Amino acid sequence: MDLFSRSWEALRTAVAALPEEDFARPSGCAGWLVRDLVCHLVVDAQDVLITLATPTTAPPTRDAVTYWTIDGPPPPDAPPGEDPLSALTVRLAAAYQDMGLLTFHLDDVGSAAGRAARLAEPALRVSTQGEVLTVGEYLSAYVYEWTLHHLDLRAHLPGVPGPPAEGLARALLEGVLGAALPGTLSDEEALLLGTGRRAPTAAQRSTLAPLADRLPFRA
């Protein structure tokens, strides 16, 4: 619960400090500018609020690891960011002609999501996307989301501070993959390579074998 709050606060603080011109720069999400990524964070915050307000008595069907499923890489000829949800995010982000309004919206909804998370009972069961998790497991899954998107935010903005080191959820990624990643990779490298945000060097690909053929993992 505490790591969720710290990861989310660090990400929102990094966004709030961006000068307006940085919103037009590319992010680490293929096909998305920084403004598109920030708009996606607004939607994520809304999802957190909706989920925390959707309690259930049904037994859990997922945990922080099984919340994520592996999708194969997109076809080689697929344009980046062209799936319906991604395309909607880009159009919505473009409607924010004033980036101050976008950051205000993130701070407004994001602060509410952070407060709701701090007040939630970890053992409470909640429903999302047709699945049931405890609040603790759901928020743990979102640490992974916040951390990856924090890395996406700073992918082409090296001056942006990174996410909390303890949020680099290597163990969660390895749980999803069902295999350990080489110890020679740092936690950040493991996440970037494992999710296709960075292409492995020839040496890294050799080190990753036989996992290399299963990557990237796309949630």
C-alpha cells in the first residue's frame, strides 16, 4: 500500500515539473507523445477510483502477478499506437490544447485516487475487468504500472528523476513470465528489455536465451 502511494506520488510529481514543451516530445510508449502518456495516466487514475468503489464478496480470481496476462508482440506491419484504446487516448490528449489543464486534471483525479488507496482496507475484495482481487493485490499490480510509465515518461527526458528503486518490480515481471531474468541485468534493464521498451544487444540476447524468443512481454 505504501509503495503504491510513493510510486504514484513520484510519477505525478515528475509530470507536474515538466515544462510545456516537453509534452510534445516522444515517450517510451511506442506511438505516444508525453502528453498522450499523461492522458493515459488520467484514465488509469479513474480506473483506480472505479475499482476501489466496486467492492464484492466473490472470491479472488487474480493476484498482483496473475492480474497481468502475456500478449504476443504486434504484427511487424502494425503501426504503433493504432489499437482502438491507444488511438482514443491520442485523440483525447490532443483535445487538451493547454497542457496546464491536462496536468491539473491529472493532479485532481490522481490525488483522489491516491487518497482512496490510502483509505482502502487491504483485505477488501474489489472487482475490475471481470476479475476479483483484494485491494492489496490490486494496488501492488499498479506499482508495476506506475513504474513502467515513469520510465516511459523519462525515456527521452533524461533530466526527469526516475521512479523509486523499490518499485522496479522485477520479481513481478519474472512471476508473469514464469522464469527468472539474468542476474547480470539491472532491475531497470530487466523491465525495459522484458517489455520491449528497449531492444537487447546481441550480448544481452544471448544472455536472455531461451527467454529471448518469448520477449517482449506486453500486458
